[in-house]
Amino acid sequence: MVLEAIDWSIIITFFVISLLIGLIVAKQSGKSSENFFLSGRNMPWWLLGISMVATTFAADTPGLVAGIVRKDGVSGNWVWWAFLLTGLLTVFFYAKLWRKSNITTDLEFYELRYDGKSAAFLRGFRAIYLGVVFNIVIMATVCLAAIKIGHVLFDFSAIEALLIACSITVLYSMLGGLKGVLITDFIQFGIALAGSIWASIYVINMPEIGGLEALISHPNLESKTSLFPDFTDPSNYIPLIVIPLAVQWWSVWYPGAEPGGGGYIVQRMLAAKNEKHATLASLLFNVMHYAVRPWPWIIIGFASLIIYPNISSLAEAYPDLNPSFIKNDLAYAAMLSYLPAGLLGLIITSLIAAFMSTISTHLNWGSSYVVNDFYARFINPNASDKKKVMIGRLSTIVMMVLAGLLALKLEEAKEAFDLLLQIGAGTGLLFILRWFWERINPYSEISAMISSFAIACLFFVNSKLDEAWFSIPTYWELVIGVIITTLVWIITTLLTSKPKQETLTKFNELIFDGGQKLIYLKYKLAAFFIATIGIYAVLFGTGYWLYANYILSSIAFVIALLSSIFLIKYWKKITL
């Protein structure tokens, strides 16, 4: 593919802006570890909320969604739409609690809630397990998307794509810290959203597609457009909607959708000006993530089924690409090759922005664990702020290199998504209850972590064998993982002692002001369900409008409006 001068100018301008932001905020971010990892705890809700959205808009996300649409239709997206319930649980029950804790990372929670050597071990182990190992797996999936996009759009080799995509991201992440990430996230998200919408409009009107009506009515999309699975076929609706809504959302730990909050979502809430800003930031994130973004990706996924109806057609179009990379998620990048000059530059920039946003966040988040919860806690407790920032910047480079190497071994975004879900299966309920059930202790979390990881490894290895030991559908693997891990940590909790009462008293005084743990519970529960309905209503209303079903679309948007009115009217009681 040949890029015009205007395309290169857009791309180069974006790179220059990103580097300038890193350079401008570098001095302030380098003053202390709190400035580097939490931007001085004075960030506004709208910037933090957009940053959360930008981070979850990774370079692999459009390909993941398009791949899901190609395989399972629109209803296949319930595998991640169900996490809206997880996100809103954080909004109405946990955002305020996290900000009140005033900790630096969510791992610091362990020595706030628990006590003794077991709490310290859990904090240190999770710092490496999540901040390095798990984090590298996540970044590798994003790097995999960069490899595929780089080959399709630039004819880069895998190594060339990684070197170019990662070098600038690492540089401005090292310089600017979280503040640099937040500012660039805001710019990146605007570019990414505008690019995806504009690209979907152009693709719809290509002669090969013939407009929105022709697209939706095309025979290749006959079984792909429904928002819900076929409820007459258990093999269809159980994995696509029953398991996600009945089991997955509360039981599975997944980055960006952790039950009770966690990871980079908590990092941004901890950087907020106050509890109100933390709550509004997480609410904005969930509205934008689930209600606003998905349809441009879905539309391009639809169009790809006409241009590239199967995997074979993708393989014919890209004979020089490693066959292991030719999966359904490649279709999104393949469709971008039809874009004209100017728009192509913008959409490439939007994908670069999405890549940089996600990688920079994970680098800063992961290095915050390495520095705050491992190095400064166990290796050098008296380290100066300058030393901590240096270690943070060094760990950023190491993690990026390891993620790039792992990306060369992956094949498809959905495969990595399923693996991450399985690793977190069964731990979610623990993270929800640990704020309120005082008996939960470090051994509860350690046993859950070991159990879920061991089960995930077993299923993953089995899937890679030429002759598998056993054959179980992926969704039953998830359910089995949830059941076994949940039983393991509950039994462990009941057989071990709860933390010292002194520790629990201090925790309750800090988080709950020593009083009632759930004030205005009925309003919080009502807000949780009403916000869920309202956000889904916007998502479905947009879909029905695209399908020219204006009656259902109007009904959905009215429901969304009524939900908004309720939340505004009772906001104070909801967030107390």
C-alpha cells in the first residue's frame, strides 16, 4: 500500500505532538513517584474518564470486535458487553471507597485490609504477577494487532512493526508519567473515535457495499445482525449470553473490568481530585465504552463479510503474511486498505493512537506496581523519589521488550482474550466481597490466584496439543474454572483465620468512616440496574437506528433518557 504525502503528514504530526507532550510534562512528572504514577492526585473526572476509554480502545479492539462479528454475529459481543455490569458495580459501590483509601496503587490495599507476612507476600507477588507477567500478556495482544496492521498497511515485517510502534510509545511513557499519558489519551481518543466513525461511513458507501441498506440486507449477513443470539438453540445462546450475564461479569477478573475495580481503572480513580470525580470518571468510562464506541467496528466487520467472506479470501489477499496470523481479526485491518488518501492517514493515526494509549497506560500501571509494591516495599524502602522514577522508567523498557517478544508467539486477539478470561475465572466474587466480609484474608486471595492460574494453564495446554486430553467447549471451561476456584477460596477462607481486629477496625474507620458500610443501599442498587438498562438502551437504540427500525430505536432512546433523569435526580444519595 502506498501512502500519500497527506497521510504521512498526519501520522508524523501525531508522533511529534505525542513526544512534545511527554517532554513538556517530563520535569513535573519526574519530581516524585506520586507525580509520575498519579499526577499529583488532582486530575478532573472528564480527563480521567476519557483516559479510561482511550486505554480500553486498543489497536487490537476493533479487530477483536470485527472478528467476533464475523464468527458469531453482533450477539457474540455479549462476551464483553456483559462487563458493563462489572463496570457499574465499581461506579456505584467501589469508586468512592478506592479514592477514600488514598493509596498509591490498588495492591497497597492488601496491607491496608490484611496484616502480617501473608499480606506482604500477597502484595509483592501480585506486583510481579499482575504488573509484569499478566501485564505483558495484555500488551502482547496489542502488539499482535500492531504486527497485523503494520503488514497490511505498510508491508512491514513483524519485527519492523514492533520496533516502530513501540519505540515512540516507550519514550513518551518514560518521560511524561501518568500526566503525559492522560493528556495524550485525550487527544488519541478524539482521533481514534473520529477515525473509526469516518472509516465506517466511507466503507458503507463503497461501490462494493452499496450503502447501509444494501449492507444490512446482504445475504452474507443473514445470521449476523441480531443483537441477541438464537434462543431456540442452547448451543448458541448459552455461550453467547447466558454465561456472560449469569456467570462471567461477577466471577471473572479482566483488565479494565475488574469486579470491584482494579488495575489502571483504580489508578485513574486514585489520581482524581476527590471521591466525586473518581465516581464520575468511572461512570463516563462505562457510558463511552459500551454505548458509544462499538458500532463503527461492527459496521466494518459487516462490510468485511462481503469483501472477505471467509478466511481463505483473507489468505489469498495477503499471501506473504504468516499463515498463523490470518484469522478473522485481520479483516478489520484489511478493510482499511480501501480507504482514500487523507482518511487513510487519519485512520492509521487513530490505530497508532489506540495502540499508544493502551501500551502507555499498561507500561505506567505495570511500572507503578514494580516500583511501589515491589522495589520500594521490599528491595529499597528508603529509596529516593528520583531513584523510584528511574526504576519506573527502566521497568517500562523491560516490559515493552518482553511484550514484543511474546507477541511474536500469539496468533489471534480472541485467543488471548479467552486466555485472560480463564486466568481470572473465579476470582471476581472475592474482589467484590473482600471490602465487606471480614473473614476474607490473604490466603483466600492466594488460593484463588493459584487455582485459577493452574486451571487456565491446563485448558490452554490441552488446546494446543495435537491430540487433546479432553474436549470441552470454551464456555464450559470458564464455568468449570469459576466453580472450582470459587470453592477453593471460600473453603480456604473458612479454614483460616480472619485478619486481626485492630487491622479491620483501622480499615473500616478509613474507608467507611467507622460507620454503616452501605448507606442508601436501595438507591445504589436502583442506580446500578437503571444505569445498566439505560446504557444498553443507547447501545441497542443506535443499532436499531442503523437497521432502520426507528420504532424500537425511539423506544430505546426514551428509556435511556428516563434512566438519565433518575440518576441526576438521586445522584447525591446514590454516591453517598
